[in-house]
Amino acid sequence: MSGITELGYVRFGVSKMDEWRTYLADLLGLELRDDIDDGKLWARMDGWHHRITVEQNEADDLIGIGLRVAGPEEFKEIQADLRSAGIDFEVGDMALAIERRVLELILLRDPAGNPIEIFHGPMMSPSMPFYPARRRFGKFVTGPAGVGHVLIRHAGVEESYDFYRLLGLRSESQFRIPLPGAPEPMAGRFMHCNKPGAREHSIAFGLPSEKSCNHLMIEVDNVDDLFVTYEAIKAAGYLMLIDLGRHANDQALSFYAMTPSGFGIEVAFGCGPAGGQSYLLNEDYYGHAPNADLPAMMGEVDEIRK
């Protein structure tokens, strides 16, 4: 498997660590490791050492998008591809690899400045089965699908597409949403990884986003967990950005909620895998009504749908 195989982990810099501790554990139901005392939050979703890292930082945004390649050969190949394309990167030293709990990694930026970490060899914790911080009906969906997906800022759809295509990602679904008075529709692009069982998309862009992260999606394998999480987040006073609905591209039943850092989290159930051929969409199955009392998190798209 050449190129990126999954969205392996994400790293966030946040200003409200205590609120994030409660959000990750009590609301989302992740597991926070209690064997590391370095001031960070190391959140687990499965048998990996971690999938989400949160550290004190005024960015309140993504500070690392961890993209996995299969092994050392593919790791060398992707570096050669980046050099040939004239894209700068930094090879992480052993100390950084140990801190990230991977064998090797490189650091770079995509065309919009989003922080990318390409790695291989994530640390597993087979002696520590996933143990959620609160009761759950089922598990999180990871495995070949990775941690979930991120909708990120872009500096031109085609520039971002060319960059992630260089990394081996492919695009199947594309939304083209007509905008009143605009010469062309708004185009949302969704790209999946090169691996059997990959998510319909792991990286998405094309919609406006002031932050590097518009939202992170995580998936549950039981619809009851979707609704329990929905009620828990509302009861805790966090605003719903986009209410319950079903997407047409990945088939997900989901909702979007505000996080303590001002970007969104999407919790989903029933995401389908990539199918292998491209297709065009301009609407969802149903729902996903935006919160009319908030500035539109999804830009002009939500303004149209109000």
C-alpha cells in the first residue's frame, strides 16, 4: 500500500484544558490515559496508545494531523515524492518520534499551512484494552478507517487536491452547491486513503474555515451511543452547530457540536467505506439543519440552508 493509509491521530492545542478533560471523557466517552504525567491529555479510542492528544496552547486549533504510511519503505517513498515536487519537510529526530509514540515521522505544511505529520509504526497497547471513561453501548469505529476525518482550511481547492493527491489520497464524492449570484457552485472535496476498508473520506476541504480545523469527525458503532452523546453534549451547555441528519456521501447519521476551543466535533454512526468511483452530489438525505443563532460554521452553505 503506497501513500497514506489512514488518518492515524490528531493533535490539538487548547486554552481550556480542564474543559477539554471533561469534554473528552464525560461527554464523548473516550479513555484518558492515567499513566502519563506530562500535562497533556492522551485520549484513546481503541488499542492504539492514543488517537487524540490535547496540550496547553493558545491556538485552540489543530497542531498536528497524523497521516500514516504502511512502513519504512513507503515512508522513504513519500519523502522522495515530496522532494521531487519541491515540497519542504523536516525529518523528526528520535526524541520527537518517542514523544509521538511512532517509529519515524516527518513534519510539513499543506498549501494552507495546516500542520501535517507523516509517520509509520504507531505504538500499540495490547495489554490495555480500551476502557471508556463512561458507560457505552458499543465501541468507536477505527481500524482500517482510522481515527475519523477532518474538514480543514484550504488555500485553493485545486492546490489542496494536488497536494493530498501527491500523498496518495483519492477523491470520490464532490458536492457542488449552487450559490445565488455566484458564477460557479461551491465545491466541497472529500478525499480517502489508499487502503481496503478506508473511510469514504479522511480529509475534506472546500468550505470556508477560519481555523485549520473546521471539525473533527469520530464514529460510533452503536446508534444508541450517538444519541446518548448528543444528549450529554446538549445537557452540558454546548451548542449544536448542525443538528441531526444523514449525509449523502458517507451515509453517516450525525450531528455537529461546539467544542471548548470553538471548532466543531461531528459524532457519527453508520459511515460507509470508499467505493472506488467518483460521483457528484448537491444535497444530503435529510436534516443537518444549521443553528440559525450562530455565525454559520460552514460559511455560505449554511446561509443557503437556513
